[in-house]
Amino acid sequence: MNKIVLMVVVLLCAANSFAQHSFKAIIKCAHHKEKLSGATVTFAGLNKAAIADSTGTVFFSNIPSGTHKVKITYVGRPETEKEFTFPLESTAAIDIFLEEEEHEEEEEVVIQSTRSSRTIQDIPTRVEFIAGEELDEKANMKPGDIRMVLTESTGIQTQQTSATSANASIRIQGLDGRYTQVLKDGFPLYAGFSSGLGLLQTPPLDLKQFEVIKGSASTLYGGGAIAGLVNLISKTPKEQQELKFHFDVTGASGLNTSGFYGKKFGKAGLTVFASRNSNKAYDPADIGLSAIPKFERYTVNPKLFVYFTPKTTMMVGANITTEKRTGGDMDFINNKNPSGYYEANNTDRYSTQFSLEHHFGKCSHFTFKNSFNHFKRGITSPGYGFNGTQNGTFTEATYAYHGEKSEWITGLNLLTDDFKENKITSTPLRDYQQLTIGAFVQNTMKVNEKFHLETGVRGDYIKDYGFAFLPRVSALFKFNTKLSSRIGSGLGYKTPTIFTEESERLQYRNVLPVDDNVNKLERSFGVNADINYKTKFDDVSFSINHLFFYTRIDDPLLLQPDGVNYRYNTVAGHIDSRGMETNIKVGYSDFKLFLGYTFTQAELHQGNIKAESFLTPKHRINSVLMYEVHEKWKVGLEGYYFSKQKLSDGTTGKPYWITGFMVEKLWEKFSVYINFENFLDTRQTKYGTIYTGPINSPVFKDIYAPLDGFVINGGVKLNL
């Protein structure tokens, strides 16, 4: 009997060991839960493989008992390996989730301008950012200021407003610089009078990233963000010490030195940035006038961080910048001709920043911010002077709730702007006091995996100008893992001041004050829509983003002649800017190719009269080819094309190309580089004179092309 029982047991074990089983699985995206047709599933030890059908399903039969390794591959995603023991507990289909391929710029960069906790691929608002190595490369080209970082982005140009002092403003999508709001860590430190030299007085070494929102961004940031906003995000202290120095010299007699230190010390942290930037007057065209002015600037920016508890953090910071800048007649600057033409700008900028953040659990937090900005600037030229002081404050309290499906951000803020002019000329004083009180609420909702919606509304009361109601909506559509689209629309406004590109060109000479009884808010409506596609073919990555944009500004404020003076008039009509941007990125091995195209049509409409906006190229091409061997070499070649531009005197500027070439060799603790900027020596002075009249009393034409021409610069960067 025992023998019979033993024989039955042996037969049952043998039958089980040779049993054949089936395996059914559905391959899905871990993030979007989308079924991945075309995924390959392989039982490596059994020499069995199958490709997922249109529903992402694979099926295997005749799988022997035991433990088997299953390998799953899909183009553009990391290979996944799983282990299954047969027989399985259930014959139902198994869901296998594949992670998305890591995208370096999306994984490492946290967008701050939207105040959302979501990753950039889940934010309905379209945000462009420049960070990491790209920001580091741009700093090689102009380490003394941030113009180069912004100029080389599609849809953005830096417009030079002075031929001899190189003053500049930011234009987004063909709109005047006053319609772009520039922030530093969310603080409005570059508005009104202090905007004139802001681009030139902000070195990039202490910046972690640039964030750009194009189109109306008024829900969170209020007036002035009609064309968009640029938010400069500073570095914060880390556990590991960061100590960097940057030394740069130029063939145009420029010298730039800067240093940054940051470190966490238990419950405290510190960052300190300091720089000195200078240049001798430079005249490459040999016309007797400076293309680069003589200047000397010092900047110090310390910040203290206190981590009271893991949930409560405080930051206190200060920014001090002082500069003396003189452009004009080279003989005057070099003390050879005391009666020559000159334009001198002496500026002092002092600001403070304070923030306190407290978290309530994991999903909500309260933030309080305050800043004070003191800006003093004196402009002098032969027989003329303009001198004034601006004091501004910004106070904001916000509460944010970050749920898995829905986010809420609500807050109140108070903005003051007080400008006082020192009486020098017979022109009436341009003093003003502005006070704005605002309240806002914004919701971001994850309706489902493929649709995210962001809605917001803001109400501002502006002293002397009344109430502004600003709704805004943005939507994100994820068609699949490769294809997505964003659509956004909103209202905006701009409070009238005399501080615009037009008056800056005149150095505010004979510009009459804004009259709040006559002038009114400029109000805007904007919409943009983009489509984004990304994929990978073997070792080649490819992505393309195409954006359509439209902005309309009603009751525009225009500077018009009034006898010997100039007056700001609110005109009946509107300004509109429309166009498109295309950005293409191709990567292969150590090579990256960036291609961009911008079409912009900006016009002023008054009744049946339609006039093209000045200094706005309709067509622009960006092209950059980079070769990078990680921590060893960086080599870049770039070219930028600008089409013809209409000028204010009725003429048309020439089309032109700007090219550059940069090489950097990197070691563990330092790197050296050389940059050949504008090596084709494109200069407006090659196309004709930039002024009329005698050289000791010139009347300058519009500046639409570079004046400094081909400039070589090189330097050393230390990372200790």
C-alpha cells in the first residue's frame, strides 16, 4: 500500500513540473496610464517574445512552471525587467507599468513662477525656462549682465534705447518693454524708473534659472504682465558648500569679476554674491562715439536663511548696486574735449527682500513676502539733466493647498510706487504716487490623466485709476506620451507712467507728466496656443514646439509731440501683436541642435489707419549647435537672423545675421573658455550713420542692430 501511495505522489509531482501555463499582460504608461502598443515582451530563458497589440496586450501560452524573468522594452523608455512564478495566482491579465524616460531639464528644474507643486509637464500654463548648463554657457558670452540669456530666446528681444550708453529693455512678442514684468524671486524690483538699466545691472552668476511666461500672466502678478513676465530665480544654500568665481576679460577693454558662496549650517543657511564689472569706452566704428560706454559697477547681494523647524523657513536678503556710466564723444570721455557730447548715468540701487513660509502638514502652506526698493538715478548731458528717486514696496500674503487632484492658491498684496524728481529743468515735475491693492485666487485641477485645467481671477484697485478685473484660464491636453497641447487666455492692464522706451530714448527731455485725469489704464486681452511633440529614434531624440499668439491692447498710451514738448496721450484705437514661434531640438550622442523661428506682426490701429510697430522684425531665426562631452568639453556655434525693421523716421533697417563661436575646456574644479561673439562683425554703423547733425550735438536714429561688432572675450571659472 505504501508503494502505491508513493507512486501516486511521484506521478502528481511530475505532472505539475511539466504543466504548461499561459501569461497575459497589458503594458501601460506609469504616469499617464496609456496603453503602449508596440511594446516588446520577452521571456529570455524560454526564447519567447511578443509585441503588444493596439490595446497594449500580449499573450503567451505553454509557459512551464517555475520562476521566469520577463523583459519589457519600448522606444523612448528605460528597459524594465520583472520576475513571475508560475503557476500564477490568477489567470487575469496583469498590468505592467513602464516609467517615462528621464528628461534632464524636466526632472531637475522646479518651476516657481506658477507657484504650483506640479512638475512642468503637468502645468497648464506654458512656461519656458533656461537653467543648468544652458544658463552657464550664456554667462560665458556676457558675464556682466543678462541680456544675452534673453536675446537668444525665440519671441524675445532686448531693445537698445541709447546709442552711446547701451541702455536696453525687454520686448516679448513685439510689444514695448513696459508691457513685460521683470521679477527677482517673485519680487517686482525692476518696475517704473528702476527698469531703465535693470538688464545691464544684473549679473547671472547667482541665478539658478530664468523662467519666462509669454502672454498675460496677471492672475498672480498683477499689472504690467501684458506681454509676459521674466522671473529671475536665485540660488539657495545646499548642504554641500558652493563656492564659485568667474573672471572674464574682453577685447573691448571690459573686465568682469564675480563670486558666489552658498552653504547650509544646520538651522541656518547663507548665500553671498559679489561682483565688479567695468569697461573702457569702446568705438569699433571709429566714428568718435562710444558703442560701449565707460562704466564701473559694484554689486553685493547677501541672503540669510533660517530653518526654524522643518516646516518653517525665513529668508532675509539685500541687494546693493552702484554704477557710474558715461557714453558719448570719445574725446570727452578721455578728457581731451571738454565741450564734446556725453550722456552720463549715475545710479544707486538698494533693495531688501523678506519671506516667511510655514507648512501645515504635507499639502498646504502660508507665505508672507515683503520687499523695499530704493532707486536713484541721475542723467546728465550737455545743457540738460534729469534726476529722481523711486521708492517702492511690495507686500504679499498667500495660502496654497496642493491636493493630488486640485490645487488652490489665494492671496492679497499691496504695491506702492513713489517717484520724486529733483527740479533741474523748466519741465513740470513728473512726480507720482501709485498704490495698488490686489486679491487673487487660482485653481489647478487634474480632471483626468489627459486633461488639466487652470483657472484664476484677480481684482486690483489702482489709486487714481479705479478697478481692474483679471480672469485667466489655461488648459493642458495630453493626447499621448509624445503629443500634448496648451491653450491659455487672460486679461491684463498697465498703469500709465512716463517710464517707457520712447521717453528713455529722449532721456525724459521735455516729456510732460502723465495726467491721471486724462490718461487711463491700458487694458489687454491675450491668447496663446501651442502643440508639443517629442520622440526618440534609436540614439536620436527629437522635439518640436509650435506656438500661436495674439495680444490686443486697448486705449494705448502713446508719446506724441506737443509743441516743443512731448505728451503721453491715451489714443482711441488699439495695438495688436500676433504671430507664431517654432522651436526644434535634436539630440544625437554629444551633439545638440536647437532651431527656432519667430514670426511677429505688431501694429497700431486708429480708425481706418493701420501702422506697423517700430523696431519689430517680422522674421527671426535662431540656430545653435552644441557639442558637449560631460565635464570635459563644450563647443558651441550659433547664428541669429533678424529681418528688416521699420524705423520711426520712416526708413527701414537692413536685415542681418549675428554669429558666435565658443569653446570651453572643463576640469574637476575649474574651466577656461574663449568666446568669439558676432565674429562676422555685424554693426549698424556699417549700414549708415547712426546720428544726424554735428557730433557735439547729435540726434540719434533708432538702434536696431549691434553697435559693438566683433568682440572676443575669455575667462576662467573656478568651482571650489
